[in-house]
Amino acid sequence: MRRPLATLIAAVFLFGASASAQWLNYPDPGIPRTKDGKPNLAAAAPRTRDGKPDLSGVWKAEITPLAEWRRRLGDDAVDLRLATRIVGMGVGTNSIYSSNVLLDLSMEEQATLLRPAAVERMRQPYISPSEACLPLAFPLATLFTPVTKLVQAPRVLLMLLEEGNVWRQIYLDGRPLPKDPQPSWLGYSTGSWVGDSLVVQSNGFNDKAYLDSAGHPRSESMHMTERYRRRDVGHLDIEITFDDPVYYTRPFSLKVTHLLQPDTDILEYVCNENERDREHMVR
């Protein structure tokens, strides 16, 4: 089931409220350089002292070109989205999967994937948590314009989300997932290395957030598996598998590449500070 196009458009532009991150182009001494001093993004991926790939860095989901938006969604849909002329938000500035995490599936496959409970939930008015200055949650917060910062330590990987100014803790110390977790926006996560890939298992999500701006829901029973592989300095390949028996008939996956944003940092983002949008919103 697809959301009305107008709903998707509103969601895309409302979510992209944060500016591009920067720290005055401060050179990161840990990034290899070419002879002209530019970051060598094709160099071998860095490793930690114990030999594991180091995922640390400021990352941004690879932007989907306008031509691909038109091919996947149609010229009319793209032109209508662009008509708002909002710089730094929506089409041409983020991943197309922010609009629909099921885009790689045919319409028939999408229809058989959704349980009646999901169809009914998607028929309800779509209200983004961000409209109330609540988190977009993962992975939607990483698919829009803002960047994500990973800080890797031996026992924990910290994921700092510029969108919403929230964070995840992915424990690497071998602890099991909680058996009866208190539902939360970003869940509870543990990770382990399989070769050069970090495999992350998460549970304990609440049902207040959505997987995308199409309104695909999640339940408190959702289990999420992520695989992170840094193929070189500049590219982080991520595969996310969602397993939610309440809303979906089978697990499904999403693959996206994040690009390193060298010599920069995330910005502080406080949603309620100088907030002037909600009073002008029309349902």
C-alpha cells in the first residue's frame, strides 16, 4: 500500500530540518591524503589496534541522483516534490529509501509482505514524530540530509545522530540482548565481528516511529539485524534486515552505502529552539 504522494512530500521536507555539518574544514590527521593534501577516500580502510576495521567517522547516506528518483518514482512525482524549492531537503539531497524502504520490491511483493495490521496502520493519518520534536529513530534519521557520527571503542560503538540530537549505543562486549526490554526509540543493540563485518542485533523498539516517510510501521516485537563493512576509507556499506511478525509476513532487507564526510563534524541540533514551523502546518 502506498501513501498519497502529498503525504510523502510533506514528510520528506519536514524531516530535513538540520543543516549540513561542518567544523570549519578542520583537517583530520587520521585520514590518509593524496599528494595535493586531499583526503584519499579510496585508501584501505583504517583498523584499530586489535586489527578490527575502524568504523569511526562522520557519515552521510549516499545521495540518490535526480535521474534515479525520476526512474523509480516517475517524472510527475519528482517535479511535484521539487516545486517546493526547499534547499537542502528532499529530492536530490538524500537517499531515495527515505521515501520507502520497500522500493526494491515489486508492488506485488510489497502487497504480500504487509499484514492486515500494517495496512490498517498505514490508513491512519500519518503524523511524524518530528512534528512534536520527537526522534525519527533509526534508520530514517540516517537516510535524510543530516549526518551520523560513529565513534568506535573496544567495548562499544557510539552512533551519534545529528537528526534529533540523539544517540545509539552498540555494545561490543559480548552481552546478550535484554529478554524483556523497556520499549525505546532506538532500541538495545549488541554487535560482534564476523570477519571484517560488524553484525549488530537490536530489539526493544517502541511502536511510535516509522521506518520511512511512507509510514511503514514497526512494532515492539521488531528485531533488526545490521551488517557494517567499511570497504575503504570513504565507503561504509550497510545492510539492514527487519523482522517484525506483527506487521510483516517475512523479514526484508535494505542496502545503503554511507559516504565519509572528511574534515567535518556534526552540528548541535535542538528541535524546539526557535521552532516556528508547526503553527503554519495545515493537515
